[in-house]
Amino acid sequence: MDTAISVIVPIYKIEAYLPKCIDSLLNQSFTDFELILVNDGSPDSCPMICDDYAKVDARVKVVHKENGGLLSARKEGLKNAKGKYVAYVDGDDWVDTYYLDILFKLAEANSSDLVVTGHFREFDGKIETISPKLTGIFDENEIRFSILPKAIYNGRFCEHEISTYVWNKLFKKELLDQVLFDVPNEIIMGEDAAITYSYLAISKKMTVSGIPLYYYRQRHDSIVKSIENPEKEYFRLGLLMSFLKEKLSGVLGEDNLTTQIKFYLYSQILVRSGGLIYDNSENIFFNPFLKVNKHSKIVVYSSGSFGQHILSTNFKTEFFKIIKWIDVDYHHLDVGGNFVKPLSSINNSEFDFLIIATIDPSIHDSIKMELGLMGIDVNKIVDINTNEKDISELLSRLGFDDNFNFKIEPKVVQ
């Protein structure tokens, strides 16, 4: 190996953020690394920014390629990597000065195939620390019999025991070579999960640290506000889920694997559909929000992806009567004439139910507690249907088969 770590940064249309990302990597306390910038056919000034950095720092390698999507860029970076380990960084994020130093020490001290750490989430100037669900050193036996059976879905809807992200992890190049090139480029939803969980399945030792080292930038403009073609989304989700089922079938029992993927798929469908699922005639045939009926007066908490989709779906169907849209991350946002308001703007008498638009139970619990402290009636906070039989029936009705493939002709999703 020529170097200890290859850091790979896929780049597409992020010129406003890229210099901060690259500077944070070139200013590492750890110096034995190469920085591979993969320009995925970016039409802005990103290619020039990359070339300018390469002229002034010998550690920077630039790969220019035609646009092929995130997975193809990650693969191209790996093909050019010379490191013992590989770290992926998204070009609109940035890292702590000791990011590589700590990742390397965690890997070497424990002879680990996979290192996982905490991270920071930056949104509108607010920074939140996100810690892994569990920390420690796990051997092959523990990975196989304790971690993998709960990695995707740990029994609480819908919580991962191991986060999907590739950017808060350090991989061994020789193992990543065995996994990454098997992931189809057509998977453009949940690419991180496809890589992380199939890699975990061949790992013999994993170290999970709570130290946050990576700054993940949550961008307003990265959230998709409406789904024009649900079938296309379902087809793409099906590609991910069927891939995971195939890759993990050798290490997990059929029932456990099916349940984990079923809940994961359901959670992703809910986020992208805004919960309510309707047919081509715009009739609602699935409502996951327990106790909530048509024309119920609703407050929606969360202006993230799920919250935005609830608003945009309801704008089309007018199923709920949405009274207010609130968030602690208060910012100017408009979906169908609804604007985000601060938490303090609601009172119990004006609504029937409050939907917390998250599929993460830990976040749901903490928000519920905070709302309770402010005098909101927590009995009005809605639970989501997690009955496995109901979920199975929904997936079948939507058109997913037992292997989670979405059963439509490929020409429909071009």
C-alpha cells in the first residue's frame, strides 16, 4: 500500500460548499493520506476548483468522469485508491481536524475491518451531535449473531442499530473492493445502506466510537418536496431492498432478514409518500396515522423530508385539515401555502391530533417530551401503524414481491 488512507470525495454541483470540504481535509493532523476528488461531470466550477487544489497539494488526485451518479463516482474513486483504508466524504460536508487521525487509531488499535463514529448535523446554523446507538469493539461472532440481526431494524420503528451512512465510517480497501462493485449503479436511493450493510456482512471486527468527527450539512435544497412518479420511487426502493436481501441471505435467517427489510422499506415509503398512500384515482387506501380520520384537524411537526411530503401529499388529496406546521428548526418554507411556525404558536384547543413526522423513535420520544413540557396534550400525538401484517398487505398491494422487487415493466421508470 502506498498510503494509509484514501479519502474519496464524489463531487457534483456543490461549488458553494466544496472549498470548505477540501480545506478541512487538507488541514488534517494526520498526514499519511491521499485525497481523491471525483468530478462526476459537474457542470459548474467544481472541476476547476478540484484542479486548482491539485496544483498546490501533491496529496490531491482529481478524477474527471462523465456524470453517472453517486455510486459510479464512489466506484471510480475506489479504482484509483492506493490506501489500506478508505473514507468517503460528501463534498458539501466537512470534517474535524482529527478526523483521519482518530479513525486510523481506532482501526489499527483494534485490528478492525470497520470503524463507525458519531457525527454532527448542521442545519441552518444549528449544530446537533448524533451518537451511535451502541459503542464498543465487536468480533465476528457478535457481528453475525448480535449486530446484523438488528442492524437495519432493531425492533423499534424504524431504528437502525448501525447507521446507513458511509461517511461516518472507515473501511478496509481490500474488503470494500469485494462489496462496492457488486452494488448496481441503478440504486440511487439508499446507496449508503447497500454499501454499509453488505460490507458489515463480511466484516470480522468492528469498532464503534461515540466521538463525533464529521459535520453533515443538512441542506434545504437537498430535500425532495414532491413525488411526481411513485412507481419510479418504489422501483428504486425495490432495487435497494432486493439487493440487501440477496447480500444478507447467507448470514441472516430468512424470517429475521425479511422482517428487517420489510420495516425498512415501509419506513422509506412513508417518508416519500407523506404517509398517506393513494391509488391512481387519488383515493386513499392506506393511512398509517393511527386514530386520525379524514378532515381531522392536524398539526404537523417537522419541516424535514417526511414533514414536507405530508404537506405536499395533503395539498393534493385534502385528506387532513392542516391547522399548523411547526418545527424547532424554524425557517422560511412554503408547501402549498403552509408556512413553518415555531413550537410556541400552537395550543391544544385548535387541533385534534399532532403528527411528529419522523421514523426515528428516539427523536419521536424526545420531541414528544418537549411538547409535553410546553403544555401540549401528549395524548393527541399520533402513533404510526407498525403492525407487520398490515405492512405486508400494503407492500403486496403496492406491487412488491417476496424478494422486495417492485413488479412493473422497467420501461415505466425510465
